Amino acid sequence: MGYKVAVVGATGNVGREMLAILAERKFPADEVVALASRKSVGTEASFGDKILKVKALEYYDFSDVDICLMSAGGAVSKEWSPKIAAAGAVVIDNSSAWRMDPDVPLIVPEVNAAAIDGFAKKNIIANPNCSTAQLVVALKPLHDKATIKRVVVATYQSVSGAGKDAMDELFSQTKAVFTLGEIATKKFPRRIAFNVIPHIDDFMEDGYTKEEWKMVVETKKILDPKIKLTATCVRVPVFVGHSEAVNIEFEKPISVEEAREILRSAPGCIVIDKHEPGGYVTPYESVGEDATYISRIRTDPTIDNGLQMWIVSDNLRKGAALNAVQIAETLINRKLIQAKKKAA
Ligand SMILES: NC(=O)c1ccc[n+]([C@@H]2O[C@H](COP(=O)([O-])OP(=O)(O)OC[C@H]3O[C@@H](n4cnc5c(N)ncnc54)[C@H](OP(=O)(O)O)[C@@H]3O)[C@@H](O)[C@H]2O)c1
């Protein structure tokens, strides 16, 4: 007997990708339901070669749902995840609502799959922020080898990380530049077309943004609380694919060759690192791919045991939908969930 899976936010960037990935990976589901807000009722969502009619979250009965992949933002998750979890479905949430709750595991399966075992306290499992997910996939094998002390990261994040309206804004602003039309800004605080914005999510008292803070605390929770991390998160006019320039200081020596070899055999990582034009991965090539790509690995001669690298991944996949589906697969592989008996 297969599972019944509900995708909440099925009309959004992440939800659509979740449906595609469930189909692609032949997830053992007998039934998949697509849910969104009331305004989307009756619209259609693709699931492999099937078309699902979108239903409203607020009227949906979750009593026979086994797994709920949630991707409808923090406010919706805060209200609905506990109710869905109480109905007996395991919620795998993509928002930041539950990530730092001590009773909610924050999981990247390549990094800390075993931490999932405590999920039953709330029946909720959190997915990290997109920029954290790809970062920890690359940091974990290096940390195991040489113990990371400190990480300095600058991100170059695509507009799809801010949802479908943000993608529309980049598109319409770009069109307006070429047609001499009006450049309207709604989703972003400044024009994003042909520009970069050093600001993602709200500002905090210390001058950092919440996006930067999330990278710090989530890396500690997933990988190691002793790792010090500082980040500058920047929005760039790219539709899909987040990039990161990462400087890592280790406790023990580690050479570029060792790092390259370790990353070559690490789960979820692909190294493309030729010292020639185009011998690296850009966000454009990462679109639709599952891997976290690592390029430009080199020594930082200004510190002891320092490496510098470039990390790229599809933020809608490893940064969100793929990671969520991998969490569901981890639940099944670790025999932590059984399909509920369904009415005949
Ligand atoms: N994009 C990324 O790279 C990324 C990465 C990690 C995490 N996340 C997180 O994933 C979540 C979704 O992001 P996204 O990029 O997919 O956003 P999006 O494209 O704006 O889609 C939002 C989805 O949420 C649904 N929704 C909104 N309000 C709802 C309500 N009251 N009840 C039911 N459904 C509702 C929308 O349905 P309607 O179409 O009916 O409004 C839509 O399906 C966010 O929490 C985001 O922070 C995103």
C-alpha cells in the first residue's frame, strides 16, 4: 500500500517543483493531492503525465493523509502545520516557521539524516533555507575531514527564492527597460532588473538581515554549533539558481587536491573545476539539476588552513522541493512512517 501525499502551495514555485520531483523519483504514493488558497480552487497542477485539480487547504480533511509537503509561507504554516500534524500526517515544511524549534528536526538528508528520528514530538520536520541547504551539503564532508572553524559567505540569490511574483517582477522590469516602459517595484525594495540588491528578508537590530541570520543558526543546528559563520545575502537578476562565494577556515590542514577528492565522492556534490574559461558551474547550468556544484576551489593564502570556493545549486530543487521529497524518502527508508489504512 502506498502513501497519500498532500502538497500545500501546489500552485507556487516550490509546490510545482515538488509535484514534478515526486513524479520523477517515482515516490511510492497511491494518491497525491494539490492544495493552495481558495483563489486557486479548480486550477490545474501537473503531476507527471497527470493533471490534478487544485483544492483549498482550508476545507481539506487531512485524516487519511500520510505526508504533507508544505510550501505556502510562514504564516500559513504556523496556523496549519499543527492542525495537519494533529490529524496524523507528517508535515515537511519549507518555511522558516519551525526551523529553530528544538522539537522540530531541521534536515538535509546528506548531512544529518539521523536527526529525523525525533520528528514525532510535533509531527513536523523543517526544511532549511535554500542558501543553507546547498552550503551544508558541501561543508559537511570537508568538516568531517578537517573541522571547520569559520565560514565567510557571500550569496548571489535568484529571484525565484522570493516566489512566483518575484520572478514576474524581474521579467516585467526587464521588458520595461527594453520598451522604455514604467519600472514598477513591488516585491523588491529596489529595481532588480540589471541590478543587485544587498538585502533579503527583514533587517535585524544588529544590521544583519534575517536571511543572513538564518544561514548562521541553521548551519549550526544542522552541522555543528561550534562553526562560526558570517554572511552577506544578495539578490541578483537571475531567475533560478543560487550561487555562493565561500571562504572556509579549518582547524586542520586540508589541501585543494584533498578537498576536491572528498567533494567528488560526497553525496549530492559534483565538482566542476577546470582553470579555463567556462570551467565552472553558473546558476544557469544548475537549473533542473539535483546536485550541488562546487567550482573554483583554491587556497586562501591570507589565513592558516583556508579554502575558497564557489557553490551553485537549483534553489527550487535542493534548496526546497528536492530536499523535502528526500526527507519524505528518509522517513520511509528509516521505517519511521507507515501508510494509514484508507477507506475502501
Ligand atoms: N523559492 C525558494 O527557493 C524557497 C526555498 C526554500 C523555502 N522556500 C519557502 O517555500 C514557501 C513557498 O515558496 P514559493 O517560492 O513556492 O512561493 P510562491 O511561488 O509565492 O507560492 C506560494 C504558494 O503558497 C500558496 N498559498 C499562499 N497563501 C495560502 C493560503 N492561505 N492557503 C493555502 N495556500 C496558500 C499559494 O497558493 P495561491 O496560488 O492559491 O495563492 C502558492 O501555491 C515559502 O515559505 C518560502 O519561504 C522557498
